[in-house]
Amino acid sequence: MKDIKDLKVLIDSKKLNERIVALADEINSHYGENEPLTLICILRGAVMFFTELSKHLKMPVKMEFVTLSSYGNSEKSTGKVKAVNLAIPDLENQKALIVEDIIDTGLTLDFLLKFIKTNCKVKDVKLAVLFDKKCARKFDIEPDFSAFEIDDKFIVGFGLDYNGFYRNLDYIGYFE
Ligand code: IMP
Ligand code: MG
């Protein structure tokens, strides 16, 4: 177990929230205010970003939740996506926005994107992430909306965990 005393602040709560509001503005400008949008939250990491972002969206919004995991209890991806709950309704002729905490190798989002395109009859699906770890990418996939680009360090807080802990922090931290 790592000690919270060794946790350094990377992004404080104020900066996080300001950037999320700005990203919501980008999303509002892209979609406009009239057409409904289904937000798909990837549990559990995206939970804080998802709720915060959704508060600032102006179009009519529906919320769906899926549970996926690729990390197990470590700082490195297992290379396999475990789908714990993938119950997404038909999104026939609808627009969807997947909301994820962080894109790392791209495995998780590549998997979900393909699943939704194949099974949900969606009109359009895009990706919004809080963090883009571009340098770690192994799959050919880019987020449409991204709040922060970060280098290859393991971060926790604001939904992101280490061994299930630290998700509740209102800032982003890292262990040195
Ligand atoms: P990917 O499938 O390799 O893109 O990994 C994405 C998933 O790995 C995210 O949904 C996170 O749950 C987890 N992840 C990747 N990097 C970090 C990190 O720095 N801290 C905590 N979780 C991470
Ligand atoms: Mg995750």
C-alpha cells in the first residue's frame, strides 16, 4: 500500500474544474443545444469526470453506464479488457459520447467503440477523456475531446485509482 503522504499534487481541484467547464463548452459548441446526446460513463474511473462534465452540458442528455477494467491491481494494463457490465440499450439514430477518465494504450476505448458500433445501431459515437497519455498509445485511436495531455506517469484521484483507493480525491496526484 502506498502512503498518501508521498502523494504529490499534479493538478489541483480548481484547475481541474476550470478545465472541465472549458471542455463542456467545446462539447456544447460541437453538438449544439437541440439534439439529444447519450453519455456513456465507463465505471468506475470516469465517475467524477462524468458527473462534473454533465452538469455543464446544455443539450438534453441521457446517461448510461458500463463497467470495464483492464488494469487489475497494478500500474500496468493487463492487455485484456474485462467487461463486467455492457448493458447499453439500442441507440438507433442517436448520438453518443463515451466518457472515460484516461486513455492510455487505447485498449479499453478501442474495445468499447467497436462494441457500440457493432451492437447499438448508433448514428454517431465520439470520445471524451479527462486525460490523454498519448505517449503510451498502442491502438490507433484518438479522443475527440480531451481535457489534459499528460506524460507517462501513474496518476490517482478524481476517479482514478491505485488498487481501488484514492478515487475520492478532488485533485490529481502522483507518487514519486
Ligand atoms: P488503456 O485501456 O490502456 O487505454 O487504459 C485505460 C484504463 O486504464 C483507464 O480506464 C484507467 O482505468 C486505467 N489507467 C490508465 N492509466 C492510469 C493511471 O495513470 N492511473 C490510474 N488508472 C489508469
Ligand atoms: Mg477506467
